[in-house]
Amino acid sequence: MPTNMKRVFRGLLILFAAVAVACASRERTLVVLSTNDMHAKIQNFPRLAAAVEACRDTAQLVVLVDAGDRWTGNAYVDMAPTPGMPVIALMNRLGFDVATLGNHEFDHGQAFLGRMIDSMDFEVVCANVVSDTCTFPQLPPYTVLDEDGIRIGFVGVVTNYEGPGHPAGNASSFAGLEFPDPQAMAMKYAAELRPEVDVLVLVSHMGDDRDEELLGKETQFDLVIGGHTHVKVDSLVNGTLLTQTGKYLKNVGVTAVRFRGRKIEGIESRLVPLDGYAPDASYQAEVDRYYAEPELNKPVGAFSETIDKWGLANWMAGSVADETDADVGFYHIGGVRLDSIPAGGVSTAKVYDLEPFGTEIALMRMTPADMRRMILSKYNDEENRKEAHRIDLISTTPYVIVTDAADNALDVRFPKLREGKVYEVAVSDYVYRNYKDLNYTDGKLTGTAVAGVLLEELQDDGPLTPDNRPRQKIIRNS
């Protein structure tokens, strides 16, 4: 192992006062390494492999855990002969021990997910998915690992808040499944498992806000490994450690649990940036093979300058409107999966990284009152908090959300629309299928794929000049 890797991980373990005392006769340290929301970013996997192997070279007891959303977000994985398989093959090779489900595990349907779980060499646990179908066998709610006599319990849960009643995604992907309240199921199995284990871990794809809500209650967990909200969290909540690494394998969570005998003496955690590790050469070679795909690598067009997140959302909203000759286009910010694209050539793979869901365009006829209702309902959504209290719908037409002092949306002003007039409105099928409180007439799916429209525009009209100016804003009512 290169000297710099040893130095980084040695410093980390000294900080924890962990491995330094491993030689004591009755004192041992368990290191829990964690990832979440990889979203198929296997280009970062060789650095993760280097970090994991460095830890295994140094620490005696190591387990590797993932908190969901392993695919959707990288064309080289999502468009592989078996979608998602490259990231699973890498995880199997690295020796992951336990994982739970994220909402994007269901993107290709539950039958596909059932087959994929069969290919995973690690245990997949989820306490709040109930299945009686043969296409998706019932998962265990928890698992127990025995590491040198230390029993570690892992309970898994996935969000059900965005559906509502199921994870974020198209309802057809969840037909026949039930998703009981994840917090209630976490508490139920914690009570069942606590007497049987020495350390109890919740592997959660609820989001840090829901994790904190759970930990505000009386729980029996020693550690929560979180995911879903793509934030970096390393904090103590009501006496329990909560960690989340952000997204895209940029960091690894490292939690050291010190034992005297089988009793926990202390727990410390830290998020470790993976850019401090040189990529493992053998894993890099495997990733390079996945990336050697001529059709995906071929440039189809270009941007004349860097396009940022706002610019990408503006482009996508404009594209769905232009393609359908709609008066107004809306695109939800959650469907914009890149933060920017630099100036220059744009490959097919980059477009599918931006829009990895196979989204199609939907059309509706709406008045400004209908659009106002849609925007207000989304902004004030107290169930799907991850997408609330922000500008979620980017539009070709300017609008202003007016809020009160408590950040509740009161009104939406459309300076360029005429009240009472009916407009043809283009949206993504995710908005059409899943947003609550939609009011419209003549709604329909067009069958036109958004990614195909973006590729065609790049090819026919490039180089494109980005419009990075926000058209939407929020003001507080004084």
C-alpha cells in the first residue's frame, strides 16, 4: 500500500484513539465504513477501494455498509447490457457486507430489482417493504453479523414519504408492494433486536431530516447510517451518532466503535474525502473497461460556455416546450441530475447522466390559477420535505413565489401570463404522474423522450449558448 494512504488512515485512527489500543487484551475496535447515494458514479470507486483496503490493512474488525441508491446517474452503468450491474460487480468484489434499499433501486421496476438482489453478494435488508409477489421476494428486516464475537445488528428502512405511501418514483414501479411507516418499523425491529446484539445500527434511506426526527424520540440505536438527501452529516442527535456522506462516492463514512469485552466504551465518526487516495489500479482498470463505449463517448454537440444548474433546468424546460409547441414548459429540479456541464463538446453519455430516468414529455392545458395551485402545493408540501420550501419547478415563464415570515407560500405571480387564459403546458412525466393537487384538462403522455430531444438539439443547433439566469424567485410578503 502506498505510504501516503497509510499516513492518511493512520492519522484518522489516531484521532479516534482506536487501533492504537487494539493490542490491549480486552479492548477492540470495530470500524464501520459507509457509503450512500452512489448513483452509479463508478469513476470514484477505485478511490473508495483504496480507502477500504487501507482500513482493512490497519484495523482488525471492518464492515462495509451502503445506505441505498446504487444506480441511476451514470450512462455507463445505467445503459450497460444489464443496467446497474457494473456497480454491483464492483461492490461484490470489494466485499460490501450490508445494504438497504433506496428509492432509485426501483427505477427499473420491482421484478428487475428482485433479479438484481439475487446477484448481490451482500445482505440487503429493509424493514418497511412488504411483498407477496414472486417477482420481488420479501426481504429480511435486519441481519446480524458476528465479527470476532461482537454481534452487530443492522436494520434497514427506505423512505415512503414522497409517493405518498411509497418511495419517490413512478407508482407503477411499486404496484403490489406496501411501505409501512419507516420510523415505526425501525423502532419495532430495534426493540426486537436490541437484546440480541452488542451494537445496533440503522441503515436508513429516509433522509437526514427524518433520521433526526426519529432520533428525537427514545430509540435504541447506537448509530444511524443515512442517505437520500445527498448532504454531509456527522453529528450526535439525542445521544446517537448520525452520519451521511453526501453523494456520488466523494466521501466515505468512518465510524470507530470501541469495545471492552462486548461493552461499548465509545463511538466516534468522521467523513473522509476520497480525493485523498490514489485510485486502486486494478479497480481503475475495471472501471476503464466499462467506460470504453464508443457510442456513449462520441460528442454530439457542444456548449459555447459552461452551463450551470439553473441553465440546465432552463434548457430542459425550454426543450420540452419547444418540442411540443407548448406555451409554457416546466421541469422539476430533482430531474436535473448534473450541477453543470463545461464549455465544449458534450457526449451522449453526458446527456444521459443529466437525464437518466427515461423521462418522457407530458402535455396539459392549464390556466395560471392551475399553475399557481401546482406550485403552491409543491412549495408547502409537509410530507415530501426534501422537495418543499424551494423553487422546485423551473419554467420558461417567469414567476415569483410570495411567502410569509414562516416560509409558507401564499401566492404565485406570473407577470407574463393572463389570468383566466388556458395555456398548453409541457412537463416531465414525473410531474404529471406524481405531483399532488394537479388541476388540468386534456392531459396526456406524448411518448417523446426528454433525453432524445436534448440530444437532437445539441446535434442540430450546437454549439448552444446557455441561459444561466434564474427566471423564478421567492420574496417574503412584508
